Amino acid sequence: MQNLRQLFLNHLGQTSSSPMLIEIERAQGIYMYSPTGKRYVDLIAGVSVSNVGHCHPKVVAAVKEQAEKHMHLMVYGEYVQSPQVLYAQKLTALLPCSLSSVYFINSGSEANEGALKLAKRYTGRTEIIACKHCYHGGTHGVLSIFGNEYYRNSFRPLLPDVRHINFNSFDDLSLISNRTACVIVEPQQGEAGAIAPHNNYLQQLRKRCTEVGALLIFDEVQTGFGRLGYLFAFQKYNVIPDIFTIAKAMGGGMPIGAFVSSQEIMSKLTYNPVLGHITTFGGHPVSCAAALASLEVILDEKLIETVDTKAALFRKLLAPAKIDDIRGDGLLMAIELGSPERLQRFIKAAFEAGIATDWFIFCSSAFRIAPPLIITESEIEEVCSTLIKVINNV
């Protein structure tokens, strides 16, 4: 048989001209293992996916149990399927009463696509406002609101009537008007390099949207399910959006996403036209069963309560390293190294030292720390000891 890496290059679509070609055979907890047994600490949790760790036993058990009952049955919304209902019931019980209706889909991109459609349908308006350096996915619609021209330009024409504002700019809030259908924002910007909101910015954004009748959409695809020390970031910042989107950590490693709103707003997708949004595999029963198990693990094992302590430990232990800055809230952190060249040397050396990390799409000089929430303090100490050696040598 041909080398697996060569087959990978021959038959899988690539997103860059120089993939890292790290072969992983299995994963457990915070660790990934190569076929030769080399162990890597997954310091980014598959990009904020594996909050409960890889192959958590309760998630795996839920997947097996549901797969033996049934998998796909029918296009979303026609059959009553208990995994969907039980998960939606569990989730919405933890949310404000205005966020009581869940529309399941398959990914964060799809969640944001659905949220944008819903906002335009509900308000009857067309203007969409997003933030510069935002990331909301890669499908054609959300590419239109992508916060960086480099990634959009080759795919024009895109959606019309899109405007960008600066995150944390109070002056730009005046650009939100009675033409605006929605403002979509990450409550903490991820791919910009873990940029947190300042000086009650999100509260003022909420106020402005309410004043002009625009819907506020929070993209919680990266920040959801405990990443910032609350189940969702809107709870941390005490701002309730009209719609919020989730995916990544939602399924405990299985593909699933959703957009969540009120029953009043969500009902607009049922008429004019009927089937206002549709998906074949959204709310797949196996993924919903995994999502329910993952949520129960987060709650039962009190993982959220440990996030701030673990984040503070990372900051304390990395303070002596030759770094420029540490940004972000909770366990979504950016470690600033000062230049793209140094960062690339670091990423390669970190992998060689057994630590898997990554950069940010819009910040090429910082690496990401977003580990599984199950990481222990002793594991953090071990990781930071290795990180300091690598950082100081590059």
C-alpha cells in the first residue's frame, strides 16, 4: 500500500500548499498519538471542539447506544426524534426564556447562514453588519461577511448590502441603522487573535440594535460550552442576543451545530415560504445523542468552574517566557510572539516537542491556547514547561 501521507496528498482536497502532514492514529483525553506512538498534547482541542477531551467515555457510549437504535430517518423537522428533543430541552433549560427554540444543522458555517437568513426574514431588511477581522465560516453566504478582503476577493460577487464595523469601536455603532437587519459578532473575536470586548462594548452594541430594531446575533461557535468560563459567552458579558449560533464543542467530537432564538422569531421559517430553511442531516440523532452526553459531562464534572483557574495558571507560568503579550478571556488565549517568522518556527518546534498548536487566520504572529477543558493543573504545568523551552529557543 502507498504511504498514507502520499495518498492524503493525492486524493484529499487541500487548503494550503504545505500541509503539516502530522499523522494521527488515535486520540484520548488531551492527547493525540501517531502510528509510532509519539504523543502530542492537543493544545487547541481540534480548534475549540474537544472541550470534554477526545473520546470521552460517556460520549462514546452515547454514540454507540444511539447508532444501535437508529441513525438518519428523514429530512429535518418531519419526524419526532428523541435525541433532538431531549437535547433541545436540556439546552434551553439553561438559557433565558427568549432563547427557547433550537434549529439543528451540521456546522458553524451553516449555523451562521441560517441565522442571517432568519434575521432578514424576520426584520424584512437587507443590510447585514459584521466586524472587521471576524470569522464566521467558509460557505458562500458567510464569506460575504468575512472580515478580511484577502479571503473574499477571489469569490466575488458576494452578497450585497454588507457593511463592516470595527470591533470595540463605539463610534462605529452609529452605522447601525433602521436599514440594518442584523449585526453578527463574535463576543470574543477568535481568529483576530483572541480579542475580548472592552468597556461594556457588547452592552452598548445590544442597546444600539434594540434602538433601531436590528437583531443581534452572537456567533458562539468558538466561545460556547464553557470555553470562557461560562456555558456561553453572552452569559459572561451579561448580554442576551436575539439569535446565537453554536457548533464545534457542541457534539463532543461529532458534527453538529445550531442557531437558537425565540419561538416568535424562529416561526418565520415556517411560512412565506414553507421550508424557509432546510437541511438533510441537521440534528442527526447520533450527533444529538453525543451532544447531550457532552453537555452533561461539562455540567456534571463542573468543567466550567475550573476554566478561570486554569487560564490564570497558564498566564502565570508563561509570564517568564520571551513573549510580547497574552490576550483573551478564559481558555481561548493568544500568545503573541511578535512576528510571523518567529511564530512559524515555534509551531514547527512545538510539534517536534509533542505539542500541537496553531495560529490565527487574521493574526499571524500569535499562537493559540485553547485546550480541552478537562486539562489538569499538573498537565498545564508540564505543557508550560515545554512551551517556555520552545519559545525561548526560537
